[in-house]
Amino acid sequence: MMRIDILTLLPEAFTYLNYSILQRAQTAGLVDIHLHYLRDFATGRHRITDEPPFGGGGGMVLKPDPIFTAVENILQDHQVNDHPLTPSPPHPIILMTPQGRPFTQSIAQELAQHKRLLLICGRYEGVDERVRQRLVTDEISIGDYVLTGGELAAMVVVDAVVRLLPGALGAEGAAETDSHATGLLEGPHYTKPANFRGWEVPEVLRSGHAGQIARWRRQEALRRTWDRRPDLLLTAVLSEEDKWFLGQLAAGEA
Ligand code: 6GU
């Protein structure tokens, strides 16, 4: 069973984790998710977690001590005095920040291999640099736009990771055929009715020919990727037949 700890100033925001696949994965014992309120680890009468930046300027910066104390408590036996990158640490300690490495399906796959993850939700204005340099082992962003805090980003990462855990998806939804798992976008999907307002479902999908259906789906995935995300074709794993079909698309013949 994987364990995920999330350190946040807004634990109430994580209700999304109690639904759907994330809920099922938890009740099935595939993952154990623990929320920790950063303020609980702050000291003093006011339990202050942030302060204005040294040197002036706007915004507030998360103080290092509550974050270090929280992480040390959460990962009880974790040694945080050494730089965490040299003696490779037992578990990833991930800071959610727009300055992090851009999150991808391959990072989700990488994270899904670990027994334990700790996500720290930053805030846009910033986190004391000593947290980055001396505590975290990884920094992740979910894209080039500004969010108020790392909470939504942490839920995105948890969702993408948990659905990769063996047994998380029902038989109907295999993670291997998802968009991006194959390196391509998925082609179109259709369901009942076969004729909706005169608009027909492609005949091949109702033909019952498994081989023809698989080939059509592959070609439509290639077509959609060619149209919308040609950058993905540079890294996708392509067969000779795939390359031939892309040649047809390029020539305007498909
Ligand atoms: Cl991880 N945090 C914040 N605050 N904004 C983001 C982000 C993370 N990823 C994209 N924008």
C-alpha cells in the first residue's frame, strides 16, 4: 500500500480525494492519504506560518521552521540535516510550486513506483529558500499559469498517481490505453444511440471486426495527435504502419 502525506494550510480543500477512483482506491487499501495542517506545527501564541520577505517587497513567505518540523514529524526517521540529494532519501519530498518541473504522465509513473510520497503545498508568493535547498527532493508545477496555492496542483498529482496503482481502475478503464500513456492523444469515442439526430456512429465501430476496430482507433489517435499535438509524435513509440499512416496524413491523403 502506498502512503501519501500532504502538508497544507488548507486541508478542507481536499474533499475531492473522497470521491470516485480516489475514494475507491483508499477503501480498497491501495493508498493511504494523510492530510496535515501546517499551522499545527507552528509555534508561539499566534502559530504564524508566514512572514514578509527579508529585503522588502510584497507578499508573504512561508517560514522554514513549521515546514521542517512538520516534515520531520511526518517522516519520523528521516534525516534532514544532510542535503537530501546526495544520500538519496528514502521518500520523495515534493514542493508544489510554479517553479517546479512540469508535471507529465511519465512523472506520474515515476512517482507511482514509490512506497511513500510527501507533498508540500506552497503558496505563489513563495516558500523560504532553505526549504527548497535543504528539505525538498523535488519540485513540481502543473503548468504555466498561476494558482493561489499548491493545493489544486497536489490533488492533480495525487489523482494522476493513484489511478496508476495496480487495481485502482476497474476492468473497463485500463490506464495503459489512456491518452498520454501511449504517448498519443486518444481518438474519438462513441456510445448509444448509433444514430443521434441523423449523425451516425462510424460503421467500422459497429462491424464487430476487432482487428479493423483496433486499426481504426490507432489511426484516429494518430490523426488527432497530428492535428492537435504534433509535438507528441516526436516521442511516441510508432510502428512502421503508424509511420506510413502519418505519411498519408502529411500528404493530405488520409
Ligand atoms: Cl504547483 N502551485 C501554484 N501555486 N501555482 C501553480 C502550480 C503550483 N503549478 C502551476 N501553477
